[in-house]
Amino acid sequence: MPDSIIQPTLSIITPVLNGADFIISCIENVIQQNCPEIEHLIMDGGSTDGTVDIIKSYAARFRHIRWLSEKDQGQSDAMNKGIRMARGDIIGFLNDDDYYEPAVLPRVLSAFRSLPKPALLVANCNVRDEGGHVTFVNTPNRLKFTDLLMGDMGRFPWNPSAYFYHRSLHNRIGLYDTNMHMHMDIDFLLRAVPSAHVRYIDETWGNYRCIPGTKTYSLIQAGQRSNAESRLI
């Protein structure tokens, strides 16, 4: 990664709280994308486990990293802070325990060059277990509002590591709902799909670790994610 950064086109936002176990691999994963047209915004919610020291260390060496550490009102609030700080035209979210496939971000920028604004670009996502094995691949290839109304969990993108969108989309639909701490991604997609130019690409871009301790894992174990989608619809 160059020592200096050009004006970013793509802003990757990572909300994190006490993520010392994964934050290094997250930061390194973005660096290894070798994409100079990005910035990596890390929104820390006041970690006490050494996460902030790790972020500081990387930010001192890589100028594409910008960060903030302060108490927030939850993940949605942290995400909104990142959006407000973002300088790129395109937004992507990467949770600290997720990661991109190699060379995804240059591919994203290339794809967006031909898309009208505001666009929502969706690809496939590997869903991995505790051992890192792929349990299945989320392929949301029927991402129309009528499909979402069917309440089929498989039609939703499971993880934001596999979708990106123009920041201007928020001018139409607003920011993430800070009253939501568990289903903000589903709520966002239900509002975004009718308002954006949606394009699906049959490539695998993201990797989601569906492991104990994560929100989606807990919901799946309790059989609640599809019920949550139905309530939102």
C-alpha cells in the first residue's frame, strides 16, 4: 500500500468493539487488496481489550486508515458515524471478523464505473464455520423487492462483505436505524432495493465467519432470523 493515498473512491467501514482477536486480520485483509483508491474507516466503540492500540499502530504506518474511538449507541450508530466521515463515493462495510477474497476491491471499483447512481452491487459470500470451512455459499441472485417480500432468508445477502453501494443512496433512504441492534442489515436492504439500481454479480467476494458469539449465528441457532425478516416486511 502506498505511503500516501489519493482521494478515495471507496470507503470501507469497520465497526468494532473489543475485537482484538480479529482486528489485525481485518486490517491486513484490506491492505492486501492492493487498492490505492480506498480509505479504511475503523469506528471503535470504546474498546478495552487492546483493540485501540492495534488500530493506532496500523494508522501510524498506513495513511489510508482513519479511525475514531468513543462510546456509541451500538453498531448502527457506529456505522452511521463511518458514513458521515467517509470521503469515498462508494461504501462497503467489513466487520472485524469477516474478510474479502483476494483482489475484490479493485473488481468492485471496476464494476461501479458502468453503474448509474445510486447503485447497490451484490455478489456471493462464503459462510464459514469455526474451523474456517465453507458450509455453504450465499448467492442472492434474486434480489428484487418482490423476492424479499417472500421472506426467504436465502434471497438476502447474508453479510456486507459481499455488497457495496453509492453513498448517495442514503440521501434517498436515510441512514441505519440506531434503534436496531440486531437486524439493521435487513432493514437497510428492504429500504435500499426499491430505491437503488441493483446489480448482482455471480462472483464470490466476501467471507462471513458464522461462529458462536456473532449476532447472526445466535439468531440462526434460535430460528429467529427468518422471523425477524417477516416482522420487518
